[in-house]
Amino acid sequence: MAQSTSVSALIKEKRQKSKRQKLENLVPAFLFAAASVSVLTTVGILLTLIVETAMFFSEVSFREFFTSTEMQPLNRNNPTFSILPLLSATLLSTVIAMFVAIPIGLTTAVYLSEYATESARRVLKPIVEVLAGIPTIVYGFFAFTFVTPVLREIIPILDRTNILSPGIVMGIMIIPMVASLSEDALSSVPNSMREGAMAFGATKFEATVRVVIPAAISGIIASFVLGISRAIGETMIVTIASGSNKNLTFDITQSMQTMTAYIVEVTSGDAGAGTTAYYSLYAVAITLFFFTLAMNMLAKYISKRFREAY
Amino acid sequence: MAMNYIDQEAVSRQLPKRIAINKIIRGLFFGSTLFGLVVLAVLLYDVITDSWGWINWNFLTSVTSFDAANAGIIGAITGTLWLMIIVGPLTMILGVATAIYLEEYVKEGRVRTFFETNISNLAGVPSIVFGLLGLTVFVRMLGMGSVVLAGALTMSLLVLPIVIVASQEALRAVPSYLREASFGMGATRWQTIKNVVLPAALPSILTGMILAMSRAIGETAPLIAIGIPALLIPLPSGLFDSFTVLPVQIYYWTIDAALNAELASLAAATIVVLLVVMFILNATAILIRNKFQKRF
């Protein structure tokens, strides 16, 4: 009796096993397909940007785009295309943002990692990180309806839309990023190094400046570079609070349009598909793409190349 | 060789100054840490005072209107929900599958480096560029127009890297002895993943998922780029209907506030709703993490 049931059980098991084996072979194929989506996304981004940018440069010369200074894409009679005004706005807003984010982010990181007690750290760190979770549209509203009016009380010549206010607010948005990445770098410096410095009579501040920060410098610089990349790609704050003036200027009290804000203006406006203004979108986007990509790769290179191993 | 002894007198002369500097710096750095907190408080105060009196049942349940007093955000709320219904499951399936592939099947080598480099670069691409991808491929090339599906697909691609990285970390935190025990019992690789690894990693995966969703409902730029309007449109009831979402509604009311100050209040009121939704999502994520996450 035992014999006969075991035979049928054996057949049943074998069938199940082959079914299982089939599934076992199918699963990796499905997983690979899912993983390919992210690769296809990259390919998609590159292809759309390159193809449409090629269309743009068949109508506008490289030279005009990168060296002329007039940007009037929607001018009916004589549209001109130059990325320089957009680049100067992006550069200025990024510099202003980093003037806010680097000092405050780094000192916050030092306080949290070197001075704060464990319980204070546990309370303060999440609060600082809440700033990173607030949608950029909310920061844009804040810059436009609160920061700009306040700044205009102090600087009366400030335009109603200007690059200063969104630059500052963008800096505030980037503080948590710089603080959190720098703090990781500082915390990974072994305690023995702090103790060594303090055994020589250094105060906490001296130990931090002379020993801990130099030891963590690669991670700290990488956090700055990532912050810069974030500022370059930030869109809503500058779109709302900096207006759409496309003059090549370095006057931070004026309205200026960054590369990202230009993309928003043209896509939400009425530049029909197929017009030069429409294709210019992609030429600007590909410039933006390569700037942020370069910054991200630089950050990775710095943190890898100059990392001290303990 | 004679040693240079430390000049005790000079050291003790400078010591009070050095200690004082340390104390001042400590205070300054603490102040700078509080700066973020103060800004957060000011921002919330600004938004809440601007929206005071505007958030009521009528505001939450009416469709938008040119008359500020009667305008509501039910359209934007419905649109945001539609977006979530698609982005959630889609990114969950793709993200977790990618993470399983990388963590459980490929493990190491060139293939994995290739995928991971690609994912981390993708995570650094500005969201507006994803918007252009959506505009070019979904809206124009595939001819969808600015509908729910086009917006949801664009948003899915944008948050996918976040979900993948969170899921990878969750899978990596599952100790290998659990897998080995399962293999030792005769389970196949997929059985081990399905019955042992995934259940153990699920709370962390869900936490990452919810945080990604919270990012998705706050994103504005890519949706504006694909042409999501904030006009009087009927409520979306399917994948191929026009729609708008909360942040896009905030955008259009904010830029029009120069013409009509009441619109700033509407924008502020919508911001409060958006922040409350995000707060609930984040609180849920923390709750799941604290309640279900196992430490191995």
C-alpha cells in the first residue's frame, strides 16, 4: 500500500517540481524586464533631448546659442536664442543659495555631530530634515508672498520678482541636504582622533577645525557639490519668485529667468510643437542635464577619490 | 638634544580666551541649527495666516471657479488621488522587482554596477527634465494628451529610483542566515524570496514607498511641463481624462495672486491641505517603521 501511494505522490511531486522549475526560470526574466525600465528611462531622456536639440541646431547656430546675448524666443519678427541670460540667472541663484546653505548647513552639521548631546541630536535632526520634505511649490509661495515683501522693506530698489529672494529660499531648502551629508562625514571620523587632539590640550572647537573637519573634508565638499546640483535643477521657486526677464545681467535685484524656469514658461505657454522656440526647450534642457550630471559625478568622484579610510 | 618644553605661562595666558571662543562658537552653531527651525515656523505661520478662514467644507468639496469666494479644490484632490492610485502600485511593482533582481539575483559584478550607476544618475536628474520626457514621449509621441495616465507614468519614472534604493536597503537588511535556513529546508530561490525575504523586508519597503508617494504628491514642475492645466475642467473619472493636482493648482493661484489678492489666500489654503496630507503620509511611514520593523 505504501508502495502505490508513494508512486502517485512521486509523480505528483515531479509535476509540481517541473512547474516550480518553470517559475524559477521565468522569475529572473520578469525581474530583469522590470530593472530595464530604469535603463530605458535614461535612454529615453537622452534620445529625446539629443534628437530635438539636433532639430534646434539645424535652425539656430551653435555660435548664436552659446555666444550671443539676446534671448527673445517668442519675438515674431526676429526671434533670438541665447542661453547666456538663462545661464547667468542659474549661476546667480545657485551662488546666492550656496551662500545660505553652506555656512548654515556646515555649522548645523558640526553642532549636531560635535557639540549636541545625544538627546538634543535626536530632537533637532528630524526637525532640520522636515525642511527637506516641504514641496518646492510651497517654498516658491513663501519666497513670493513673504520673503520678497520683507526684503523690499530693507532693499527698496528690489523688483517685485527678483533673483535674490528665490536664491535665499533655495538655500534654505538645501540646508538639510548639506547638513545631513556633512554630518554623516563628520560622524564617521573615529573618536580616537578627537580624543587625541583633546589630549594635546585642544578645545572642542580647535579639535573640530584642525582635526575632524580636515579628516571629513571629502564628504563635506561632496555635500556642497550635491547642493549645487540641486540648486541648478530647482524649478518652482525660481519660476514663481523670479519672473521671466531674459536680460543678461548680474544685478540680483532684477527679475531673471533660470534655465529651469524657461522650460516651464515655454511648455506652459503657447509655443506650438515644431517651432524653433519649442525646440529651444530641449537645447536648454540638455545643457541643464549635463550641468547637473557633471556635478553629481564630481561629487561621487570627490567622495571616492579623497576618502580617508579609518 | 635638548627638548623645548612648553611655555606654561603662555599657555595659561591664552587658555581663557580659547575656552571663551569655544563657548561662543558652541552658541553660534546652536543658533544656526535653530535657524532651520525658525524658518520652518515662519513658513507655517505665513501659510496658516494667509489661509485663515478660507478652509471650510465648501472649499474642500467645490470645483474651482473664477469667483475666488466660491472656488474649491475637489478637482485637484481627485486628480491627486488618481495619480496616487496609479503611481503607487506601478512603482511598487517595478521598484521592488528591480531591487530583488539587483540584491538577490545579480548580487555583484559589472551588470549590477551598470544598473546602480544608472539608477543613482537618474535620481539626480532635475524633475523638470522628466517632465520634458513625459511631454515628448507620453503626451506627444504616444498621443495621450495631458491626461491622468501621462501624468502618472511621468511621475512613476521620477520616483522609481527612490523606491528602488529604499527597497534595496530593505532587502539588504534581511540577514543571510534567514535565506540560508530556507535553502537548507529545500526551498528554491524564488520560494525563499517570496516566503522569507520579502515578508521580512516588507515594513521597510512600505516605509520607503510612502515617502516616495509623499514626494510624488508634492512635485509640480514635471506636471506643468506636460501641460496639466488649472482651468475649469470636469472631474477626472478615468485614465484618459484631463486632470489637475494640488501643487499645480497652488502654482496657478500663486502666479495670479498679483492680479487678485484673494487668490493668494486660496493658494495658501491649498498648501495647508497639501501639507496635512503629506504629514499624514509621513506619520504613517514612521508608525509602520516603529511598529513592524524588525531588527535582526
